[in-house]
Amino acid sequence: MKRYIHACIFIIMVFIAGCKKNEEGFKHDTSSPITIDQFIPEKGSGGTEILINGSNFTTDTSQIKVTLNGKRLKIIGVKGNQLMAVVPKKAGSGTITITIGDKSVTSKTTFFYEFMRTVTTLAGSGVAGFANGQGTDASFNFSGESWYRCSGIAVDDNLNVYVTDVGNHCIRKIDKDGNVSTFAGNPSSGGYADGKGTAAKFNIPYGLTIDHLGNLYTADPGNWDIRKITPDGTASIYAWANAEPWNLAFDKKTGNIFYFSCTSPAIVYQVTPEGTTTQTVTGLNYPSAIAFDNAGNMFVNVHGDQVVKKFLAGSWTGGTIAGSGVQGYLDGPASTAKFSLPWGMSIDAANNLYIAGNGAGGGGYGNADQSVRYIDGASYEVSTFAGSANSGYVNGIGKAAAFNAPAGVAVDKNGTVYVLDRNNNTVRKIVSE
């Protein structure tokens, strides 16, 4: 914080000094080009004040437009060769463009945008158990047994979050204010039964997905089935599985459900609403999660190979898009980035992927990746969204936050990310800006 304050003071001093050098009477020359020589600082978040040095600016701020990735910056001061502007929230990294009249100039260097990703606890006491209630008064049982591999988490358009509470044999609901209730399943008795609310029974619900109408689907390897739960909490059989189902996803382009078993070699099965089951992708080495973009392309966490793969809709041909295939924890370009037993996955409206980093080794203890990773939807470059290589339980910003076996991840319509933090027995929330 001190470094940031000192940098701001320095920028203001430089700007004032520059203004003094630019005597009154400066006039913009409409026949000459405008230039950008440099800007400082070269990185920051929303609200950062940038001092731009160049030439042939105008003192009439109404005639100047400054943008970053097409998003307009507020101008707070200008002289002939210096301009100060404020970066808007969620602008993203990119070059800076200044437009005066019919002339424009774009910087040769990139402003690196640092998102403020704040991690908080949405719900959960941190201790394995069962209790409905608000926020940390509630309890989940994600980690009661070392073999629990639940990763089911989904969010609807009303910002209600649903999780598979494997140790309590049920689906829990968390509203936007953090109030936790039992949505479907009997926390006192595991098994198999269709029905509404606690009249339904699940065995070991693992995966969870949601369709465009708000219906949930869960994969239950204990029952070898896919169940459908309507918005009023009524559970019914959707399909009996061809293999022990660990996770699943809904493809909104076709309206079909896809599921798989975390085995090797594994098959991804497609099930239509009419009940027709077909094979799509085969030969996967311990897949752990799948997601679909708006075009129906399938993305798969291949847990056993430490990579993320993409398969084209219909033909199901494709290959690795991110990960070097070597276990580790390294951000960077798609081909050199490293994952360590990647587990949960979600995708946003811009096709950016979110990977929950930890899913094996006695419930995730000791895994090199205790973070949520971000894969850019265009370049497939990998970065850390929140968390780090160190396990713990810390609410904070970005890499200062800590998770312990983040197993499942979901993203809502506003870009807020939710994490099933397994060994902490909590559901965490990550808000950008």
C-alpha cells in the first residue's frame, strides 16, 4: 500500500512539474500527429491514475478521448505534452489509445491490468458436520472420509448456489445471502429414492450440473445413476449409467447430459432427454470434469495427464489446449503451463475456463496446486485466479487467499466464481473488482 501511495504522489508531482513547463498559450496543431512516448505506472487496477507523456495534446478535455480496450478513461488533467487519466474497473490489459478530432495514436506498450479478486466465505463453519443456517453457522461434510471426491457445485440465474454434500447424502442450497438449506436428499439416511426434498435419497452424490431451466442433475457413483432435480426439489431418475458416474455437464446447445467415470481408459457418454445413450470421446486418462461452450464444444480436465483438452462438437475430434503434461504448478503460455491433478471445471460466457486445482492424494493434502486457475478463452494462456501452491484457510485478495483442496468451481452470470473448498468444508466466493 505504501508503495502505491508513494507512486501516486510521484506521478502527481511529475504531472505538476510538467504543467509548469507547459506555459499558457499552448495550442493543439490539427495538422500534426499526436504521439504517446510513455505512461506510468504500467500496471494497476481499476481507479489507477495514469500519467501519459507524449506530444500535441489539447488543453480542451472535451475534445480528447482516451481508451483502454475500448473502455473510456476519465481525464482529470491535461497540458500540451502530458495527460492524466483514471483506469475504469474491469478494463483488462491492453494498449492505450488517444483520439483528438480525426487523429488517433495507440501506445506501443501494454498496460497490465491487475484484477482485484476478493475471496470470502459464502457458507460453512469449516468443520465437517451438518447444520442449516446462515453463512458460517451452516456446516457441510465434504471431507469426512479421505475417499470423498465430491466436486458438484452449480449456480442458477437467481444466484442460488447448489453443492453436493457427499457426507450428508444430499444437495444443499445456498441463497445469495448465504442462507443454507437442504434442497434434496435425506442427510440422516443415504440410499436411493425418488421424491421431493428430504423424501429423496442419494448415496454418494459427486458431480452436479444445471440446465437452462434451472433443473439440476447429479452423478451418484454409489447408485450408478444420473438423477434430475427440478427447481422445487423433486428428484427422479434421468438415466442409469453405463459406468460408475463421477461427474457430468449439460450442453445447452443440444440439451443433452454428458457423464463419465474417473477411470482409465474412460469414455464420455451422451444422454438425450429421451434416454438414448451414445459414446462421444473415448480413451481418456482419468478425466475429472467437463464443460461446454455456447457452440457445444467440449472441454475436459484430464486429471491423469495434467492437461485440459478440447473436442469439437459433433465430431468430437481435438486435443490438448493447455498444460505441458508434466505435473506441477506453473502459469504461462498454454504449452508450458503446468497443472497438478486438476479437478473441477467451469466456463463463463466468454469461454474462459476456471480450473479447481486440487482433487487427489488423500483428499488433496500435499498437492502442489491449491488454487483456482484461469484459462483465457482466446489464447488459452494459464494464470492463477485466486489461491496459490500453499494450502490453508485465508480470505483475502488473489494469491493472498488460501484454499485447502478446492475441488469444484462454478461461475455465475455476473462473473462471480464459487468454490467447493473441500478440506475446509466451506463454499467460498470470489468477486472480481
